[in-house]
Amino acid sequence: MYDLIGDIHGHADELVKLLTHLGYVNGQTGYQHPSRKVIFLGDFIDRGEDLAQHRALLGVVMAMVRNGHALAVMGNHEFNALAYHTRHDGLYLRPHTKKNNEQHQAFLNEYGEDPEAKQQALDFFYELPLWLELDELRVVHACWDARSIQALTALGYGAQLTPELLVKASQAGSTEYGAVETLLKGYEVALPLGVSFKDKGGFERTNMRTQWWQHEATCLQEIALPADLDLGAAAHDAIPADMPRYGVAEKPCFVGHYWLRGEPAPRTHNVACLDYSVAKQGKLVAYRWSGEAVLRNEYFRYSAKAEVRKTSATCLG
């Protein structure tokens, strides 16, 4: 039985609050439960620029994972951190641009002057698989795409990131780049000419994220994220043929990444997103999974400011 927890982004206090509510007790080997384990969905770091909790957060997570009290997958922010701190042919794999520096600043604030602790954190990020395929459920940070998984497996990598894969997946245009981008950042569609929007960081975007879990969607508007994005005349354009699709008969799949708002609820009967924007005054969300094939509203739990709640919300649009 698993308690799946979405993107934390440096909010150690919220994680401890949620774990305590879920019945986990802090012992000599970290937070643990007598009959359950946590599965973390990645994105432990960055954001939360007004906090100084990355060390505390990673201390909790690393102890739980390494002592068998939790599993975890890699988020795009852990991948980005490895690329940011790795040189290849004399250059950093993730350029130290103003945008990239600002996104990573919260981590740098706590680890920039302590190279040993920073390396320990980066070593832990390498331990995180890109996806988890368990007997009765699946976990990936952004998008379960069978073709990307098959491509990486065929190239001999599997789910575990290696230094070689980090280099290849940082090179735009490579098979590795496309596969890792899809798994960790989701499937994106180029917007029509003249259509753009600002993301959560205030940056102008001309690509939109997609709701790849929408089984019956036929046009772009039905898969757009944010859902109210004005696509103009392109709203009724057909969905790209290569977009990943998650079948109605597939086992439950849990993701983070998408910065949702409102009351937590399943996206479909077999897909749940657990990222509800804790770093932007939102919620840190968990799902208490006990073997059900059809996901249920009442199994969500979340921490929001000073409270931890049980929710029975209806599905967002």
C-alpha cells in the first residue's frame, strides 16, 4: 500500500506536516509507517525562493528512500540540477543563463558554499529512476509514454539515469533528449502563430502542455493546459497523431508536474496528478492508494498552510 506525494519544491515543513497526518513517525531511520510506503513523484527542489528548507527536505526524503520507507522518481528539476552542475566538453550541460540561474537559486542558496553537501544531493538525484512500473500501478513525473520508455530500453539505458544518458538527453534532437523530455516534462504542442501565454514563472510560452490522459479527446482545446487557454481558430484542430495516449484499461498512473489548482481529484479513472502548486500558495497533495483500479476522490489528502485536509472534491475541468 502506497501514499503517493506530489511535487514538494523545497517545502520541508509541509512535507513533515503531511507525513505526520498520514501516520508516519520519525524514527532512527527516518519517517516510516507500520504498513505503508511513500512514493515521491519528483521535483524536490527549486522554487520556494523565500524558504531555506532544501537541506531539511532532502534529509527527510533521502533517509526514507535509502532506508526502504519510500520510493521516488526523478522530476525535471532534479534532471536540470544534474545538467546544471555537469560539464561536458568544457561547457555546462544546462547553460548558466539568467533564467536557469533564477529557477535554481533556492538550491544554490543552501548548497552553493558547501560542495560536499551539494555533491551528496546530486548523487542522490542519480539514484532516482525516470519511471516506476509496479505490479498494480505506474509512476512517472510528467507523462507515461510507452514509446519513450521503449526507446530508452532499446538503447540499453532502462529507467536509471547515467552520466552518459544525462549528456545524450541534454542534446536537443537526439532520441534520448526526446524521450526524457516527454517523461519528465510532458508532451507539448506548438501553439498557432500569434498565440502565446505566460507560464507560472512569467515567461512567454509558445508551446502548450497537454492532457495526454484524456482518453476521448479529439481536438486541441480538449487537451490544452492550462485548460482555458485561448487557441482561437486552432481550438478545433485535430490532436497530433504522435501524442501519447493512456488507455482506459491501463493500470493506475500517478504524475506530478502540472501545477494544478482547486480541489484535488483524479484526472480520469486511472490517472491522477498530485502537483497542486505548493510553491505558489497551493497544496502539497498525497493519494492514499490501497490497490484500487479506479481512483477515488476521497483518497486524496493535502497540506495547505496550517491545515491538513481530506477532500471529496469533484474533478476539475
